[in-house]
Amino acid sequence: MNREELQKLIQGAICTLPAPFDQEYEVDYGRMDDLCQWLVNEGVKTGNCVLKMAAAGGEGPQLTDAEWPPLLRTVVRAADGKVPVMCGISHKDTYRSIQDAKRAQDLGAIGVQISPPIFNQPNQEDMLRHFEAISDAIDIGVMIYNTPWMTHTMAKRYGGAHVSRGNIYPDTFVKMADFEHIVAVKWAVPDDVEWEEMTKFAHIFNVIDNNTDLIRCHKLGGRGYINSFIDLYPSHDLKIWDLLENKQYDKARKLYESTKTPTAAAVSAKISARSGGMTRMRKGMLAIMGHPVGPPRPPTLPLDKEEMDEVRRVIKSWGWPTVN
């Protein structure tokens, strides 16, 4: 597929799927199938959503190279061509990224989310070589995950400061215009870049907001956003996306911010302080909403009873249905 065809697929409320595990921390493929089929039945489809698995927020770095391919196959089969499926590739060098991207392509993914190869300490020219090589090697789409918060500390050895090795600057994205299979940019704004600079490349790539400012992004030409809730209660984010597409921005903001209450923020901070992990709270929420996907892998702790009760109260305050 060419870029124009792929851009019609990689847009909307991007759903990061958690990796499901049983109580022995083995991958539970049946639970992934159940979750994906439920999402399809709830209205996620081409144009309003993408199912993204094995990303950082979906415990991709916790999956072995033997686990993620059959898990991707499970998602593709459950999606049944009704909603696009992407696979995450986190912080790997060019050689391994191409290997994984080809494997994802063979398994039916329409795209891959690829993080910069931060452990290679890339500069901007390295980034160009990296993503050009990947684009040339595959026929599916690439969503670049810009990660400016990833740093490399050179202070003690060279007297330098924290240097970003996960950041790609707007002018570098512009230079990728001829990389046919670079389709989207998961956009987090670096500290030394203005928000509006995304307009330099928004006409080339689908910009997917990762800054929790989806309204601003859409107004500037963005074509989607990363969210934490569509796998919990799809109608919430599908409604937000519909409002964005119809440029009803005030209503979209009100609905989006309805879950950003001080109580919710306080509970989230408390839970994060006890144990880390990007899916810890989401997995508890999924269980409360009736779609359990098991615990996170150690050292991350699952929510205990007190935490589950607090989260349940927050969800009910939003007016969302829970199983108990």
C-alpha cells in the first residue's frame, strides 16, 4: 500500500491493547481474542480506531520474541479486517527493527509503531538513515513514536548535560517526506519546540497526538490521538473522535476532560507511587469494567483490594458501568 492508502487506516482514537497474562504470567491468548472481539462489537472500526499491540503501553518490552508474534496473530484474527492492527517495536536498532517489521507484515499488521533506537545514541542523521531503511524494506505503514523525554547522560564523562536521544525535530520529519511508508508521527512536543511546528509536516504525515492536547492537535491538522480508555469504555472515545471530526471542539474538550478530575488524578498518583508499570492501573480498571486481562508481569504489582475499591469509585463517578 502507498502512503495515501495507509493514512486512511492509521487515524482516530488509537487503542493500545494491554498484554493479557494468566496468574503464572504466561500470555493468555484467549483473553486477547475476547477483548478484541468485544471492541469490534462496540464499534471500533477502520477510520475511527487502530488496535495497537506490543507497544510500551501494552507491555511490548515485557514480551519475548516468541510471544509477540502469536499474540499479534490473535489480534489480527479477532479484528477480522474490520479495524486496522498495528504492532509496536521499541528502541531496537535498524537491523532488528526491519526483522520485526517484516514479521509483523507477514502476520497481517497494516502498520508498526517504531521508537527511535535510543541505545544507539542516534543523532538526527542517524534517525533519517534508520527510518529510510525501514520504509524501503516493508510495504506496511510506520508510525514514528517521537520520545523526546528519552535521554543519554554524558555529564560525568564529557562534562555535558542530558542529551535527548529519543527526539526527532520537525525539520527532520520534513526530510522524511519521500520515505513512502512513513505514514504517521506519534507526536510529543520537545521542550525547545513550539506546538505549532507540527504544521511543518502535518500535511505530509498523519499526526497522532501524544501530548494530552488532542483538540489543539486536531485543529492544527492532526489525525488522531493516543488515549488510555478506549479499551475500557469504547463509546467514550469514539464519541470524542466523532466530535473532533465534526469540529465540535468545545463538546469534545468537555467530554475528554470529564475523566480528568482531581480525585482521579490523586488516585492515579497514589497507585503509581506504590508500584510502577504503564498498565498497572488500566488492568485493574479493565477488571472492574468486566474485561479482566490478568496481572502485569513483575516487578510491577497488581492493584490490591484497597486500590481496586478506590478506582471503582472513580469510574462510577464518571457514570461508567462496572460489573460490581
